[in-house]
Amino acid sequence: MIHPHPGAPRPRTVVAALLLVLGSTVPLASQGVGAGTGGAIHLAQQARFLDDGRKVLMIGAHPDDEDTELITILSRGMGIETAYLSLTRGEGGQNLIGSELGPALGIVRTEELLASRRIDGATQFFTRAYDFGFSKTATEAFRFWPRDSLLKDIVRIIRRFQPQVIVSVWTGTPRDGHGHHQASGILAREAFDAAQDSTRFRELWTEEGLAPWRPLKFYRNRGAEGPGQTLDGGLLDPAVGQSYHQIAATARSQHRSQDQGGLEEPGPSTRRIVLEAVAAGLDVQADTALFAGVAAVASRDSARRAELALAGAGVIVDAYTDDAEVVPGQEMSVTLVGWFPGPAADSNRQMSVSTDTDLGERFVAQRAGGCSNPQTAVLLRAGRLFRCAVSITVAPDARPSQPYFLARSLDGALYQWPQSESLGLPFAQPAAATFVVTPLGATQIGPLVRRPIVARSVDQAIGEVRTPVVVVPKVMLSVSPGTILWPIGSGPRTVTVSVEHAARDTSTAMVRVIAPAGWSVGPAQRVEFTVEGERRTLTYTVTPPDDVAPGEVTLRAEAIVGRDTFRIGAERIRYPHITPRILFHPAEVRAVVTPITFPAQRRIGYLRGAADQIPEALAAAGQPVRLLTPEELDGPTLDSLDVMVIGPRAYELDPAVGRANPRLLAFAERGGTLIVQYQQYQYVQGGFAPYPITISRPHDRVTDEASPARWLPGSEALRVGPNRLTPADWDGWVQERGLYFAGTWDARWTPLLELQDPDEAPVRGALLSAPYGKGRVIYTGLSFFRELPAAVPGAWRLFANLLALGAP
């Protein structure tokens, strides 16, 4: 039997007061779908955290760096409160489940970390570091990330979380591979010392109230050598019925955007940590065990004790609204619920409810709607559900609920955080209802517990759904395409503006697209909205001047409603394994005007890959393309094409692509041009290339987007038509040159390009071409999936020339 913490009230009469506090920054208890106490397993774990009081902080560079099994052993197995600090949110990676890249991908991966933490029982933190893409050295990483700035962020989390033990995932040496890994290993060790140094980062005390903290032990995890401890992940967690290794596999499988799903195999499994440093005066030379010399001390976390006391007494409290998205000035109703399910004979169990008026920056007024005021208690006997409603008005000037780390523009590769208590948290704390629980007859007010105010709805297919409540503009605009490569002399383009009405009232909007001087655009259009959630799609023809010069221009969409002008749109991120999120973008089109020639009368087919927006980019540039599925890759369809392009990682995403590969090669053999963008090891292992190639482990890549490029013999046809390529075409690339280059290849392949990262040997596997029957097959690891949607002119001219290549 799982017993509640000794501090929990016994099943006798209890009084609970409910306070409504919106905009709260106090950490909230985790709450899944449906109100409840969390159950016996959750209560037992929280009680162990409180009784032991020791903490471990793990530090890595990215989502999925964390040793999920070690976290699970510590948290679920040993009852040690554990947290993972990721320097970045993984914005620079690839996306296997959708189209999000950059900051939007960072939100996906942040939520995947939170999904993983809900399983392994740990807490999640971040620094300001933006993942700018793969780097090969710590030196390069620190060129993007000011070293002292990141060190301060790590010290902030150490002083706030107050761990006795720090575990660095990485060694801080070249053996870590990725430069971000090396940087995190270096900074973790520096932070171990800096966190306890009162002369370092004094502003953390003066501005944030974070006093120096003395961690006692520092361990390394992966790749470290020396004395340490081996922990057993094969042991069974009796509460779950699986081993810690299996639980960790489930947690790690939440990283779906990174293709991290794995089997939950039972069996032996161990994790090794190596002791590297201890605090002065701590003698652990004879025993390198994790907590040797580190005594357990009961936690003084009053918020967690309050949560445990409430749950241990069997009290369920909840706060919800029907409105997932609210607009400035809107009145919303919040329902507060208390359920005290004592036995029927215990008729004296009671609950009292009151409301507060401290509503936070986004909410300005409330009125009772069945809830009592602070002077009058409403009593509820045991076994009776208490429910009351409070009406709240959203502030007329409330800002949209942009994630706090995206509220300002990036400073290089660092987020600019606004000053708040949310710094380092995954997201700002949501509006919350505060509940006060006090045993009946007690002379002191009980501790506070909080519940986030969530939007509650029903999905007939899956049941109850809970999502965050967010403030959105009354009218939102999304423009498509967001970026256009505009060939000089190509004439007008069509821009689509999607207008969404988020308010409950009726509105009349005048929607227009504003272009630079000399450009012409269709007239403003009037739109009438009568209900919440209405959408209208408008099209505008945009024509450049006859003498338009190369360069970049911005087209801006806006909607005028009365005296208000709206210029932003919402991007909603929804996947079944994570909490839905929303982020906001300016309603703008970035147009890059450049001289470029596409091959005439080339019929192009395209099979989409991972996070692949190239088909849309081609269409926006005026190049017709036929988007195909693997099932449509039959002989007649392929014979209607001149060029077939395979998107990045397509062979990995869908086994049907591999099954269609013989038809693709037959297409090339009959005279077609088959262009295969970067693939991973499945492409090589499956024998899908027409002639043997290998991809090295680790794979060859060039991460310096400004690194030199040299054409090789055999590239003449590619370099001259239809666009004559020059060194300037290698300027302005984003994030990298490419990845997953061929390592070795059969003599029938011809390497066309040599690339070179600083201080490394040149590589020639980025662009290979081979004759195949009457046609041609091209393999390229160049990052066209990043460059073309970003409208990089040189990458576009090179890609156009690849489309033009015909039979050898």
C-alpha cells in the first residue's frame, strides 16, 4: 500500500479556499488530461523527493542528448529529484514529423522534452542558446554563443534548482564530436565552480534573488573514463511493472521529430558515471558512489508539500474554461471545481471558496458568478461536488501569448529573454487558480496549491482534451508563400492572404497588401465576419516594376478593423504526443529578386522528404512541379516527366519509396534525370543507389556556410547552363553547405564539387553524377531543403542547372 506523506491531512474534516490568481509565475503541479490527484505512483514519488531532499542536475546541449535511462534510475528508482538542462531547444536540426524548422521546431522539441520528462519524472530547463546548426568544435560554438552569457544561464539554473550533484552528459573534449556537445561539457564544469563563487554573476542575487549555491560533486556521463559508479537500469520498477531501461525507452521515444523511437526491451542494462570533481572539504576518495558524502535532508519545498497534502487527503481541485483562444477585451468564464469524496458517513467534511482580484497583466477585472467573495464562505459537505464560475475580462491591451523566448529578436545565436521569473523554464507559467487547503478548526491558513487554468473540450474520437489558454489578436493574417524567389523578368505573382476572425462579435475588415514603391498590387478587399473562427482566403496579384533590380523586398499584409490595424498571424503546432502550442509571425512576404533562368519545357516530378518545402518554393518561383506519392511512381507517370527529384530522407520516411526504387532507376535508364537529395544510411544499406556508394560514420558534412567551394573536372555542363555559375553563387547560404555526403563511391560516379570546412581536409562527396542507361542519376548532400525555401539565389541557380542536366 502506498501511504501519503506524513504531513498529509488525515481523512477528517478539511476546509479549502480557492483563490483565482492569473499570470502567476509560481511553478504549477503537472496535470494530465482530466482532473485528479496524480495517483499512488505520483504521490509516492513526490513523497520520496521530499523525504530525501537531494537533487541531481544533468547538463547537455540538445533535446535527446540527455541520458534518459540515468534520469529514470535517479528519479523513478532512487527517488532523487532530477532535472535536465539543455543549452538549446534543437532549432537547427531536422524534422521527421512535419514542416517546422527553426524556432517552430524548437517549440516542437521543447514539448517533446516535456513529454519525456512526464514519463521519467524529471524537470526541464534551458539556456538562451539558439541551435544554429551543426558545429565541429567548441571554438566555433563559442563564436556564436558568448561564453560568459551561457555560463551565467547555467549558473542561474544551478542556484535556482540547488542540486548537490551535477552530471555532464559530455566530456568537453573533441571525443564528443558535435561542437555544441563540447561546449556544454566545458561550461558544465565551469558552472560547477562558478555557482558557488559569490564574486561571479552578483546580479543574479541583486536582481533575481539567487544566492550562490555549492554543488558537492561533478560527474561525467558519456565517453568519460576513470573512477565512478555503475547504476543498474535493468531493475524492475514495481509500481509500473517495467524496468527503468524500458521506462526510459518510452520516454526517449517521445523525441519523434528526431526519429528516436525504440523498443522497450527487458533485460540487463547499466549506466556509468565518472567522478571528476568534488567541493572543497568533501572526502570521497575512498568511495566514488553517487551520493557518498552527500547526506539526505528533508526538502523544505512548501509548494510540493502542499500538493502532496492535498492529494493525500483525496481532494481534487480544478480550474478550466471553454475558451482556448481569447482576444483582448473578451470576457471569459473560469470554472473552479473542488471534489472531496469522503465516505457518506463523514458528513462534516466541508470546503470553503473565495476569490482574489490579483489577475495579472493580461486580465483586468472579474465578478463573482457563483463563487463567494473573500468575506463569505460557501460550505460544501463531503461527497458533494463544488463548482463555481468567475468571469474575467482580458485586458484591452493584452499582448498575444508569444512564447517568452520568442518575444524579442535573436541577438546572434542567443535569445533575448525579457526579465521575468520564467527565465530558463520551457514556457512562461500560465494563468493559475490558487487553492488553500486547511483542516477544519485549524488556527492557521493552509498552504497554497495551484492549478493552471486550461481550456477543456471534448473530442468525440478521443474524449477530454485540455490545452493552454492563449491570448490572440482579434484578426489574424497568414500570407503564402512566406518567401518567394522572384526571377527578374518573370512578371506578376499571386500572394494569398488567409484572414481569421478570433472574436465573438461581428467585424468588418479592410485587408490589403502593401508593396514597395514601384510595385503594383491588387486593391484592398472588404471582408465581413459574423462569428468566431470564421476564415476567408483572399488573393492579390503583385507585379514588380519593369526595371526591378536584384535585391530583397518585403510585402506586408494588414487588416484594418475600425481604428485597429492587425499585422500578425498565428502558427499552430499540433501533434498527438505533445501539448498544442501557438506562435506568432509578422504577416509578411519576403521576396528575393534575382536573375535566374529555369530550363525550358522540363517536366519535373517531386517526391517530398522530411521537413521539405521545396515543392512549394518551386511553385512560388514560377517553376511547375508535379508532387507525387510513392504509390504514383509507376511507369506511365514517370515517363511523362523529364526530371524526378527525391526529397531529403525520403527513403527513411516511407518504406514504399524503397519499393518504388526499381521504377525510379528504370526511369533514369530510359533517359530521365533522377536527383536524389541527402539520405541517411538506409539508402546505402538498402542498395538503392545505381552504383555502390558509402556514407561514413560519422558522415561527412560541411557546416561553415561561407566555406570555399571548388568545381571539379566533369562539372562543366553543370556550371554553364542555363545559369553561368560564379563564386558569388556560394554567398549567402544559410546554416551549412550540406550533410550526409558520400564517403566513397564506385568509379562510375563522378564527383563534381569539392567543399572544405576550416582546418579540415576537403571532401568531394557532396555532389555526384553518374550515367545510367540513357539517363542520369545525381546524389547530392547539399542542403537545398534549407537554401531554396530561404530563397538563396546561388543555391537556386545551381538547382536550376541540376534540373537542366539531361542524358550524359
